[in-house]
Amino acid sequence: MDRLFISFLLVFFSANAKSFSAVFDENTEYRPFVEEGKQWTVIQADYRVYSVKTYYVAGDTIIGNYVCKRLMCKTTDYSRKTSTTELHSCLYEENGKVCYFPKSAQNTSAPIVLYNFGAIPGDTLYLGGQREDESGIICYQIWKELTLENGNEAFRGQLATIYDSNLKDVDENSNLDLFEWYEVIGSVFHPFEKTFFNNYMGAPKYWLYQCKVGEKLLYSNTKGIEIDDVSNMAITENRPSDVNTFYNINGQKILQPVSKGVYIKNNQKYICK
């Protein structure tokens, strides 16, 4: 696809969005972030598309005392002409708090908070969700509540920045790293990585292209790009193997055996001693 044409398209949002007025109050029902069958598509691009990541919820697993949802990620890298699918993390949600275990987590690991949609302005939150090359959990401060209208959907959200005790006020024009995220969809840039790349000139931008459950479209921000038209390159796809996939006697998929007993591994009986 012509680079100038893509550059032109990137400045536009979808022209099909309908405008309406959303009203939220304390009686508005909370809408979950973690749902079976939910899918998020994230694009990294500037004047051309570098990669497309599709995250999707695929079944249950048990980590320690937590029943989690497996979050898979399919990454199509157009510069390397490759496509890989692997486990990204394991999620669970409770009372508006979304937590996750990294794919390397052991059954003794503590969950990491990704979002806390129950927080209010003034709250400070220790949240994970950093890129793999950024370690640690960062403290954020919620500055105000947000509302996002998209098509026929509306979402409650939060505007936050990295906590600094010296800051007294902040707005969208402040020279700060600002982050926004919403119930149901998460961050409109990258739902699973609170990336700083979107704040630097010259760096390829991430944005949430679509979010849906099954065939129901919840959110869309295509910016005029159709993924199927991005490239006609031949893609070599590598899918994850199930070599280390275990099931307990209840048929639930788990990361690894947590105690002595009988399990299923590779469709065969496996005894953990």
C-alpha cells in the first residue's frame, strides 16, 4: 500500500461513528473487562503498519487459589513477515479490579493489578502492565473520571498520570505522561501494556483498533485502515504447542500441577508425585 496514502488515512477516525449523549451515575451497572470470547486488536503504526496484535480470552485455568481466564496473543509482524500465537497472561476480575499473572507465573505468585475501575479521583494505584523490557510496578494517581462515546456504545473511564507528590493539578495539556482507560475495553492505546511510546515523537504509535465479544463489536477506531489491506506479504505462522499443557481431574486447564495427584498431559494420564 502506498505510504502517502496510509499517512493520509491515519489522521482520520472512523467516519461511521454515531454521536449520542451518555449518562452514568452510581446506579449504572458495571460492565466487566474479562469475558469469555472477548477479543482486542491492537495496531502499531506511523506512516505504515508495523504489527497487529490480537488478544483473545480462551478458556479457564487455575493458578494457586484463583480461577483465571487464559489470555492468548496472536502477533503478526509485517516487517519480519511472521505470525506467532502464544499465551500472554492469565486474568481474573473481582469487584471492578482486573488482575493478571504473567505467563511465567508460578502457583505461589501474587497477582498483579492491571486496572482498578473502582478507584475515584485522588486515589493512588500500584499497577502493572508494563512492556516486557520495562520492569516493576508503577504508582499512578487518578485525576478525573472520563466518558468515551464510540458508535452506539459508551464507556466510563479514568484519566491518570504517574504519581508525583509535588503535582497539584493536571489536565490534558500538561507536559506529562497521561494515561486513560475504560471499563470493558481498557486503554484506548494498548489494553495490556501501559506503553510510553505514544508520548514520544517519531516512535510508532499503538492504538486499540477494535474490541468485540463474539461477533458483537463493542469499540472501533480503525482510522481508515482495513487490516486485510495492510499487506499482501506471505506470513509464516508459528502456533504454540501443547507440550506443557495440563488438565486437572475436573477438566480444567492449568499451568502446571500444584500438588500430588493424577493429571492429563498431552491427552495422556500423568501422575505428579
